[in-house]
Amino acid sequence: MKHLTNKQTSTLKNLEHYIQDFFKEDKTGHDFGHIKRVVDLTARLLVDKANPFVCLVAAYCHDLFDDKLEMPFKSIEELEEISGLDFEGQNMRIQKVIDELGYKGGFDDVSRSLNAQIVYEADLLDASGAIGIGRAFYYAGSKGHIFHDPSLEGVQASNYDEYRSLSRNVIAHFDEKLLKLKDEMKTDKAKKIANQRHELLVMFVKAFKEEVEGRDYEK
Ligand code: ADP
Ligand code: NI
């Protein structure tokens, strides 16, 4: 695996401190804990042909340019200028990775570079497993969505706008995204982690439905 230079390691540490502040107040599940987990997963998924510096800078910055967050910069280039950090002429490659991320309801069929695929998988892994279950309910609460209403059962988003706005049960998000995540993985390590996390999701959804219906767990 390609190694980071000492200068790159120091840039990444400074970047971590620089952006930590921006996510302090987040209440939608994009807090710094999410960013750090995505960075750590990205580091685990790196393979020989990937560029570690590009992937790791992109992982740190992947949620910075969301329109809803009012940041003083709208691109990696502006971030580099304002922060004084040195991305070593890789701005365009880093930006391209960030632009190729996001599940977006699964309605877009994006073909990704290897660097982007790795950060994409890291971001999606943090939407799966125990943390993914916690984040789904946390996100829904933050958006004022209902916890569970039997009359909404079967309501499904059929396009990206609906995916972002339609009132539906949180458990519907498992069908539209969380249970599909393992099939988005292309690198071997991500497939393995995703399969383990998937098993937990399946158990959770089954138990959730049984409890909603007032039944005891079936073996
Ligand atoms: P990302 O970090 O991938 O950009 P999003 O902004 O789409 O993620 O979502 C943040 C978290 O909230 C993720 O864990 C995602 O699965 C979850 N989430 C997104 N939309 C919904 C929804 N409609 N209901 C419940 N959870 C959601
Ligand atoms: Ni994210």
C-alpha cells in the first residue's frame, strides 16, 4: 500500500482539527463522530492502486459542501485557500471523489473512480450496522418524521425528491437504503464488513416488525 509522507500526515492532522469545529453543532447525524468513523473506515479500505492522501482528505471533507450547512467555502479549492492547508495540487482529484459520493436514494447510477468508490463505501458502512440503525432514527427525529405509524406502512419513495421529502416510517428507510448497502460494495474488505453489518440489520428489522405487531420473536 502507498504510504503517506510526513507532510501529508501532518496536513491530515491539521485538517482534522480545522473541520472538527464545523461539525460541533450538527444534530442530523453528520457530527464529527461520523466524519471520523468514515475517515477510519477509508483508511481500512485503502488498496494499492488507491491514492491514500486524496481518499483521506475527501473522507474528512465529504460532508462539508452540503448546501444546508452554511460553510464559508463551497469547494476544496476554497477550503485550501481559506484554511492555508496544502493539498499538494490534488484539489481536482479530491473534489471529484466528493462529487461522486452519496447514496441519493439509489436513483442515480454513478460510475466511480477507485478513490471515490473507497470513500463511498466507507460513508455507506457508517449507515449500516448498529450505528446505521441509530443514525436512521436520529436523522428521522431531527427532520420531524414520525417514529412509526401503521397507516404509513407500504409508503415508498419512487424518486429522489420523494426520497428526501415523503412522510414515511423510519423502517421504510431500511428497505429503500440500508438493506441494499451490501450490494453497493465492490472492494473485498468493504463487502466483508457490510455483510456482517447487514446481518444485524436483518435481525433488527425482523424484531421491529414482530414488536410492532405485538408478536413474540420467532426463531
Ligand atoms: P450521508 O452521510 O450518506 O450523506 P444522508 O445525509 O443521506 O447521509 O443521511 C444521514 C444518515 O441518515 C444516514 O445514516 C442515512 O441512512 C440516514 N437517513 C437518510 N435519509 C433518511 C430517512 N428518510 N429516514 C431515516 N434515516 C435517513
Ligand atoms: Ni457522510
